[in-house]
Amino acid sequence: VVLVSGHLDSWDVGQGAMDDGGGAFISWEALSLIKDLGLRPKRTLRMVLWTGEEQGGIGAKQYYQLHKENISNFDIVMESDEGTFRPSGLGFAGSAEARDIVKEIMTLLQPINVTDVYDNADGTDIAYWMRDGVPGASLHTDINKYFWFHHSQGDTMTVQDPNQMNLCAAVWTVVSYVIADMEEMLPR
């Protein structure tokens, strides 16, 4: 299983379009693009739209409890939770061998100038999996404006730039598809 995800957590004010509807949108778009292109990877691509992240990650905990017996089947878990502004790369948590593979995959995104691999993956919703050794990735974006809108009345669809979201979806699509279509799973 290659898992792509975002969460729905508009729990106080605003609509939650940026935090974290954007992560949900690009996860949906990644799978949609792969399907529209007629691509069929060797492994399962799964999208999860987490709930309850702001209430202690209860949705992620429940999902983990339901699926942890199959942990060896999870190739990578990916979460977007920093908005869908201009992407710069991926945060990655995993073995040195797996990191080298992810760095190689990121070179495919050179045409859109999104090739960086950062040292740590962040994500409340994927933390259980990474703690237990599953490689994890989080989308890194230009977060200069993130806290302008984070948990505010301003977190509406008007914050979303379709061009930047398309770039984020491209990153999510390329990385998830290539990993799902590799002969072997990422080394642990």
C-alpha cells in the first residue's frame, strides 16, 4: 500500500480549505490523474482523508489500530498538512537506502523545480506508521503565508492558487505512482 493523505479539520473558524483541505484535494487529484492516464501500478494506491487531527489525531489512531496487523504491506505513508502553496520538495523519514531512492524519484520533478528531500517527515496522521518503521513523506511548501490563514476566517477557497495546487498534485502523483510501481518496496 502506498498511502497518500490529507485531513479535514475545519474545527474552529473558516472553511479549512488550506488547512487541510488542500492536502485532501491533492491526494484525490493524484489518484484521479493516475486513473485518467490509464496507469496501473504494481501496488495499491490508497487515499485517506483523516478526521480528528486537531482533537488528538483520533482518526489516524483508529485507522492505525484497524490496519497495523498489515504494517508490512505499507510501502510509504504520505501526508500533506502545510497548505498547498508552491512546493519545494518532500520531508522524508526512513532508511538511508530508501532516502536515496526518494532522492532519485524527486529528480523526475526537475522540470517544475521541486527536487529537495528534507531530513524529517511531519504529520500527526502518519506518525504511528513512521514510529513503527514505515517510510513516511510530507509535502514541503512555501509556508510564508500559511499562518496568515491558519485556523482563521480567511481559510477559504480563495486562498488556494490553482497553479500551485497543480504543482503540489504533480509531486504527489509522481512520487506515489513511482513508488507504487517499483519492483521492490522501499527498504526499511
